[in-house]
Amino acid sequence: MVLMHFVRIAFALTLLGILLVPASLAENSAEQLAVLRTIQPGDEKAQQAAAKTVRQLSTAKDIELLKVLRAMKGATPLGKNWLLGLANTLHRNPKAATNEELSAFLNDSTQDPEARYTVFRWLTDSDDALRTKLLESMLEDPSLEIRFDAVAHAILKSEGADEKQWRRLLDSARHPTQTSAIIEKLKAVGVTVDMAQHMGFVRTWKLIGPFDNVGSDKFNVDYGVESDWAAGKVNESYTGKNGQASWLEHTTEDAEGQVDLAKLFNNEKGCIVYAVASVNVPSAVGCEVRVGCINAQKVWVNGREVISNEVYHTGMQIDQYAAPIQLKAGENQILVKICQNEQKEAWAQNYAFQLRLCDETGKAIALKP
């Protein structure tokens, strides 16, 4: 009785995000699924309990494939991985769910995008006709994985298409590679599209630096720029690593909005550069700020820190880091802190960043000139 009382209390706390109950202590499959949804990295005991629970659930009498798929919505990334593994195991049982039930789940766009894409693959991997039929109606699907496949399918079928057809595909595309490919197709029919503008990259910045980062231990040091910027009283110059540092205005011409700080600051090592930009939106809007950066970086929007990653030279890609933000109508201020270390290897010489503003699907938000 004492143990069961503890389990009920602990499970309730788990749902509040206060405590993670070992999944093996949950009483039934519904509770076990709820606990799996909350698993966070770094908890070795929870990982071991989760593995045991997934094995138990794979043969439990009261487990249902659709319940597992629905549980993926809102789960932690690690929790979603456990649930997806369980779903794949359950799906091997031909009685797990009918195609009609799976189709209904796929058609419910409010469900988890990854779960829906998994169901899409289950339904179409051995049915090319169904795959074609579905993809032709999924160009605007909220699941980016499904949308990617739909756009890829449409590109293959659109050889010889006119401007209107390519523009429609461009509006649907979200992946940078597909966007670039469609822009090339438009170019071939005499239409020029600015990729950076289309994707919402901020291109015009005021830069200042370099500031000292020798030892790579100044990530949290404020050289006055951060506090002054937050207070709205930025100075014309600051004491930098090599003397007085003044602001430099720079507009990148890169199609993917990259700002090459190594080039602009003479390949300085062990340093920090700040970048500020002002963006004007016609009305208040919730969106995302997305950053690609091969160096350690912080981002503030309207005085609030929204991104912070103290990592160096782990690669760089579009939308590498993202955070939800709220922009107010009119002018909004962005501050980026980009830190370079002192590594001398050839692969560690890059010092650059890119930043864009878009909705949750990756579509650029409207900006005023």
C-alpha cells in the first residue's frame, strides 16, 4: 500500500514536470506512455527503466499503436525517440491498426509531424500509386518531412513547367536545397528571385570588434556592448582587443545570408564580435529566430536572450539553432555575440554566422523596408 501511494504521487509530479518516475514503476500502459513522454537526456536510470518499459509495452495486452503515436505529440525529443521505437515494433503486428485507422491519423494534421510522417511511410513504402496520390495533395502539409517529399515529387514532375507553376512550388518549399533548386528553375525561365530575401535572412548588420576571447573563456563577459544595447544607449566605440573598436556597417551579398567575420576582421583568433540589426514588421507577430553559426554564439531579441550555445567548430547549417520569439509592430532590435577560439587547424578557421526570421514551418515573415 505504501509503495502504491508513492507511485501515484510520483506520477502526478511527473506530469507537472517536477519529477521523473522510473517508467518501470508506472501501473498501466497509459501511465507508462505518459512517463516515457517526459524522459530527458542525462538520466541513466531513467534510460534503463525506459528500455525495460518499452520491452514490456511491446507485448502488453492493453497497448494500442494509435495511442503510442498520439503520445508523441508534445513529448521531449528523447521521449519521442522511445515512443517511435515502440510504435515501429508494434506496427510489425498486422493487427496493430488497420490502414483506415492509420489513414485517419495521417489526415489529422494536429498530430505530431514525425508520427504522421512515420505513418505516411508505413502506408506508402510498398504502394507507389498511393504515395503519388497522397503527395500530390500535401504540398502545404505542416509536417516538414511530408512537405519535403511532396515538393521533391512535384519537382520531378514539373520539367518544362512555366513560371506560375515554379512559383507555386517555391511558395511550398521550406528546405534550403529545394528552395535553391526551384530558384534555379525560375532563373531558367527568365525570373530572378532573391533567395536571401525569400528565406527571411537578415543581411544588413552593424558589427563591432574584435574583443578579447583568448582562452575561450569570455563567453559570458560583457564588454559594455550588451548592457548598453539593452539600455538603448550604444556608444560609437568601445575598448577592444587591439585598441578602440568602432561600428562597421555591412550588408552581405551571400545567397544564404552568411556574414563572413573572418574576412571582415582579418581572420582574428581568440576574439568576439557583436552584430546588431533592426527589423521592421507591419504588425506584432509570433515567429522564430533561426541561426546558423560554426562558432559560439548568443542572440538577444528586444533585450531578451533567446539563444545561447557555447560550442566551437561543430559544423554550420541553416536553421542550426532556433527559438520562438515575439516581434512587436514596428522596429525590433537584434543583438548577436559571435565568439571565435584559437584553434589553428584549417577546418577551424571559419568564423561566420547567418540569421533569419520565419514562422514555425520556415516561411519568411513579412518585413517592412
